[in-house]
Amino acid sequence: MGTDPEDGLGAVLARSPQLYETVVEGAFGGPMAHAELTRADREMATVAILAALGGQAPQLATHARAALRQGIAPSQLRALAEHVSVYAGFPRALAALEVIDGALTESGAARPARLRTIRLRDHDTQVARRGESGPPVVLLHALGLDWRMWEQVMDQLAVGRRVFAYDLRGHGSAAGSPSPFTPADTADDLVAVLDALGLDRAHVVGLSYGGGIAQTAAVAHPERFASLSLLATTDHPFDAFEARAASGEREGMAAQIVPSLTRWFTPGALARNEWPVRYARERVLRGNATDWAAAWRSFIDLDVQGRLTGFPAPTLVLAGESDASTTPEIMRAIAACIPGSVYQELPGTPHMQSLEQPGLVAEALAAFLPATDAGPAAATP
């Protein structure tokens, strides 16, 4: 559980040294010491069992804290309570959620983002929000993922800002949206999201595929941009885009995990296999090959190189020093095509900047984007 047994089981030791020895040697020194299940697996299983049993609040809180120490994300524990509702009923799930929420609050974890479903021209999507006041910031995610790739950045950025992230067509809650589609379609989606949120202008941030969409929208609708931030992206298509599309159709999504994750993350991050890597792997695996191929093929039609020379809003170009996909050289060339843009390089950072180095990304964006003096980010229910 990540604590000394005399601390974690101090009450048992005081009441019955014999039972304490039985628990430590018989359970923790026995089945729970075996390596077939990881420590994280065991904590998730324990939280689920205690939640389903009901009436075990102290033990459930202890193991929720232990799960966090083993690298389980707050969102996973909340999802576990939802999962329990299917098999053990809503009363026990709600009781478990209350205990889990208490453990998360104690650990300093932020409350989940507020979610809203909005209707666009030909599909629905989900918008996540953090922050209650300040300049609006809209985040566009990478191909194959969803709005949650920004979750850790949103936690830090929503201080004096209203931060929004939404699922691009063909991704997340917008999976199965009509295809094929073009960069102009995805740019129109961005404008429609701004309209639905009541935003005349916003600070738009796009990473990789999201950066291509942001640039396309900036060319077509510069008046809707208070600023533009381009992270790990490109202003022209690569020859590999069609191959990535065809591979998804021909070989399926499981075959996309290795070529995607080894481009997105450093070897160290892959070896640690923490939540960002696990999340990205699961998103790719759960992806739809039709959506995957449609997104890559829309990227082939990207046509923005040299077309932002007169873009009036402040622009940040943020490169990752260790990005093998959109290298610093590619990102410097983008900056050179946008007069007055600010170029910054994040040390030791690979392609998926917001997942592997959310702190560096949030720090760079916070320094570039205006904010009101709002103190700590407001919690969202």
C-alpha cells in the first residue's frame, strides 16, 4: 500500500498483535506479494471489491490512497466507481465514490472537468471545461486521442482562464462522425464550437493534428483568434500520412500501437508505463479504423504553409527537443513563416508534449497567454 505496515495497520497492531501478524504475514506476505498481478492491479481490484461489498469506508479510503501511490490516475478511480454501479448497484457505487472523492481531495487531485455535449453541423461532440473566469483558451488534441490528453495541462492552466478542450470529429465522443472530411470541415467545427460556447474570439492551442486544424482555421477565420499556439505540428503534409491511414484499414488498430507510441513518447516514459502512456495506448487500441484513416487522409490535404504571414494575433510555436516526428527544425520553419511569432523549445520533450511533459507545456502556455488574477483555479462540479 506504499506505507510501513506499522503505520498502515497501526490500529490492528494495538488491538491484536496476533491478528496484525496474521494479516501482514498471511495476506501481504502471501498472496499479495506474488508477482502475477502488479501492485497497481491489486489495488484496483481491492478498491473494486471493497466498493462492491459496501460498508468498508476506512479500508476503501486506504486502498484508494494506495492506488494513487501505485500510479492509478484519479480519473481511473472515478471510472471504477461508475463500473461498480453496473455490477453492485448505484447505492454502493455512490457510497464508494464519496469515499474515493475524499481520498482524491486529500491527495490534492483536482475535481473532474465539467463536460457538455454540443451539436455541430453533422455530429455531436463533448467539450470539457476548467476555470470559471478569465480569457478563453481552446485546446485541440492530437490524432487518435481525445480531449483528455490535455487534462493535466488544463489543471494548471485554468488559473485566471476559462480552458476548454473538445473531441475532434472522428475521435472520442465524436467517433463515427461522417467521413471523409477535409481540413476545412475540421476548421469549421472549431468555429462552430466557439459559437456554441458564446466565444467571439479565443486563444487557440493545437498539438500535432490539432495544430493543423488550428492553422487551417486561422487562415480562414483570423478574426476568431486572440492568439495561436502551435505545438509539435506541421504546416504541410508528410508522405507517411497515407501509409498510416492504409495501415489502420489493412492491419487494424492493434497494429498501430507500436509505431504510434514509439513516435509519441521517450523510451523512458514507455518503460515507466504511467497513466499518459496507458491512456494513449488504450485510445489507439479502442479507435475505429475508419475514423483513423479519415483523419490521416484529411491531414494529407493540409494547405497552410506560408499562408499565415499576415496573421494578426500573437503566435507561439512550441517544439519538443526530443520530437522525432515534428522535429525542432520543422517547428523553426513554421515560426519563420509567421512574422513576429515566438519560438520555444522544451528540453527532453517528445512529440506528445502535453502527456509526457504537462508541467513544461502548462508553464510555457501560462507565460504566453493572458490571465486574470483569479487565485487558484475554481473547482468545477
